[in-house]
Amino acid sequence: MSSSLPVKVSQIQQITPIIREFTLEAIDQPLLPFSSGSHVVVSVPLQDRILRNAYSLLSDPYQDQHYKIAVRLQEDSRGGSRYLHQQVKVGDVLKISAPLNLFSLHSQAKHHVFIAGGIGITPFMSHIRQLVHSSGSFELHYACRDQLSNAYESVLNQLFPTRLQVYSERTECRLDVLKLLQQQDLHTHVYICGPDRLIRAVQQAAQQLGWSKHRVHWEAFTSPSAGTPFQAKLCKSQKIIEVASDYSLLEVLEAQGVDVPSLCRSGVCGQCALKYKNGNIDHHDHFLNTEERQHLLMPCVSRAKHGSCIELDL
């Protein structure tokens, strides 16, 4: 993240036992405008390093007085979500990136079908607000766990009862993505945000029905999970670096002064892709295809398998 903007935490709201909402206000300079579907990267100051995690903006794009983000407490947190849940208080200052949009609404779509899983509801909050302003057509399908990952369910149900379908134990409804897509016409675009299995299910259903890939949009912010420690060799300098189990390769490269462009830090945008010459790679990105993975990796989320060494073209 080349530059950062300091913001003040002006309000904190516990949405569910594991989801917290943070309202962020400007300090020295006005907040930058953003489009629906945008995210910011939050710098989380831990004792031994700075973690940088991406969070969708929930706010109304037409109101720039503040930003809102929602953070789910991850069971396997490397410290970022735990810090935001347990240590950040109203009045604290955080540093964030400028808003970036990798999940925008398609301008040619006549109808927008949103499919959210759990905390994946967050980008759709700004999309819905945008479409309300423009009188756009949409429907929201929300798979969640009652009183746990069902953030904003009650609010959405009050505002858009005819456009919202919730799939949970309470509603006793199950999401049938194939049936849902079968009901759409050629002018509909579908957007998915949530777990990998949900994204894959929708992609496979769309492919089965012959949908164009340009009508299927998805976002999956996945913070790098802990894994086996490994080594990486920088071939040009012959330097060997150690990557601990709770560090990403990108974080270690940055700590070593290696300049690697990055935007989402979640294996989605493709900005940080690096060439490698050798190594058994455990790919966790959502960007590279099978052929590209033979010579490229995403250091923000990918690791070496079984403690092997990766040789990077650096």
C-alpha cells in the first residue's frame, strides 16, 4: 500500500456476536469519494508487524462524511480481526488505503442478482444503496447463520422485504443456485460474495446454463491463513528468506524491502503476481488459471507445500 490515510473510529456497533461495525471519519483531509462495491485496506498495528486486510465499504456512496466497515472475528485469525474486535475503541486512529473497486456493478445489466454468504453481505450494502438512488432493479439472496453471521438481516428485511430471500435454519430455506439462475433472463447479471464453495457453486451453475462469464461477478476477500513455515530464494540476489507459519510471503518480502505492488492482498486482483522458477506451490488465489499457475504465484495468499523452498525470479 503506497499511501495511507489516517481516520478516526467515531462509532463501534456489535452487529452479531462475531461481527462488529466500525464508523470511520476523516481527521486531516476529506474522505475520498468511492463507488459501490469498493473496499479499503486497513493497516492493523500488531506488536511484531503491520497486518493489512481489505474490508468492503458499507456506506452510501452519495454520503462522504464517513466510511463504514464490518469485521468478522475469524476463528483462525492471525491477529487482525482479533485486534479490531478486542482492542480498537472509539476515538482510536487507524490508517487505511484509498478506496478501490474490484466488484463494481455492470453498467449494461438490467437486473442485478446478489448472492451473499455470511459476512459476504458487506459489499452489497453499498450496491443496494446505489441502486436505490438510481431506481435500479435488484434482488438479494442471503445465506447465513441465525444470530451469528446474519449481519443486517433485520434491517434489510424491513427495507426490502419483497427483494430479500434469507436462507438459514430459521427460514428453513436452502439456496438452489441452479434454480435461481434458471429464472433469470439474458439481461440479468449475478454477483457473489462469500465462501469459496458458494462462489464455485454459482460459477458452475452459470456454466451449466450457458451463461457468459461476463454476466457472473464475484469477490472473495480471504486473509492469508497460517500454514507450514517455508523458505523462499530470491534468485537474482541469491538471498534466502524465512517465511514463518503466520506470515504471508508478501509480508516477508515487504519486510525485506522488496517492492511488490499489491491492491487487495487477498488473491483476487492479480496485482502482486510473481514469477517463480521452482517450488511446490499451494495456490490459494482466485485469479490465476491452471496454466498461469505453472510459472506464477500470488505471494499475498500462496505458500510452499510441506516446507519446500520456492525460487522466485527476484
